[in-house]
Amino acid sequence: MPKLIVGYLAIFVSTALACFWGFWGAVENFHEGWYFESLWHNLLLALGQYFVPMLGFWALALLSLRWPRLGALLHVALASGVLYLFGWRRQGAWWLWPPLLGLAAAYFWSRPKPHLWVTRAALILPVLTAIGYGIGPAYLAFTRIPLSTTGPVVINNLLWAPAGPG
């Protein structure tokens, strides 16, 4: 029974990490990354630049739920990559690799059963988090006045002149 609880706790932490990165990716994407005129270019930028951490932790959670030993090995590999990238002495590395090694130990020791509700939660929650927190910033990005207007624009009772000589 303790192995099952530790396994579910590890899945919860992995899913929470994926949800956090889904939140961050959605908000940050529309804050600074939504600038192409093409919808497909913007979606590819969002997927490739802002949602990679969410997708990584999402995949790690699902793989670890199905194959806990493989999940443990992948968490050790990710912790090693963090140490290689940041080094031992950087403070940012100390926030990243110990939790990853803790998750690796939890997956290696535990045996979470891939129940349907746990699998569904690990699948759906990060996506719902990214969509839910992305709706407001997406609305602001879609309703802003394009910078390519040729004449002066009034925003909040201020007259903004177009680019030009003065």
C-alpha cells in the first residue's frame, strides 16, 4: 500500500509540473510570442517554444504511469541534463535536479497502477490548464490593433502616430 501511495504522489507531482508549465506557456506565449500574421506560424511558435516544457513533463508523467522504471530512468536522464546544462554551482540547478531525482526514486520504488481516472487526469489536466489560462491573453492578442496600420490610431484617448519621419 505505501508503494501505491508514493506512486500516485509522484504522478500528482509530475502532472502538477506539467500544469504549471502549461500555465506558464499559455500566458507567456500570448504575452510576447504571438506576433506573426499567420495563424499557423503563431501556433508552431507556441508549440515549439512555449509548450515544450509542458509536453515534456506531460509525456514523462504518462510514461512513468505506464512504465515506472522507464520513467525513473528518464527522470535521472533529465536531472543529469539539467546538471550538465547549468552546472553544480548555479543556484537554478538546485531548484531543478533534486526534485527530478526525487521523482525518479519515487517511480523506481513505487508501483502506481494506471487506473483510468489517474490516466485521464494526467492526460487532461495540463491541456485544460493551458487552455483555461490562455483564453484571456488570447482574447487580448486577437483584439489588439495591428501595428501595420497606415494612419494615426487612438488608444485610450491617446493619439499614436504611425512610423515615419517624426
